[in-house]
Amino acid sequence: MVSSLTDLDFADDIVMLSDLHDIIQHMTDDFNTNAVKIGLHIGCEKTKAMFVGEPPTTPFLVGSNLLQSVENF
């Protein structure tokens, strides 16, 4: 599986879209792994997850950190 970031306007403004929870989690894991390699980290306290429709049964994680779900940005 190859995933790519398609909207990378700013380092602090990244949108990942998918209709499958597993794909978003995989993209998040890949992004986190590659960010760490160059000395960056995802600020979990600032990072939010938003769902359209039914939310997934498992939460999104960055490493072992749970991401907060929100209804709007």
C-alpha cells in the first residue's frame, strides 16, 4: 500500500482524507515515522480528528497518544 499526502500547504496545516479508518491510521503512522526521522513531531495536543458520518469504533493514535475527536474545526 502506498499512501501520499495530497494537501501539504503548511507544516502545521495537513489534511488527510479517506473513507477507511485503517488508511488514515496508516497515513498518520507513516507521517509520524518520517517526521521523527528529520527531528519533527506531531503535537498531539493540537492535532484533532473529525469524522463525517459514523465515527470509527477505534480511535486514531499518534504513537501511543489518543487524538481528540471534534465535530468541527
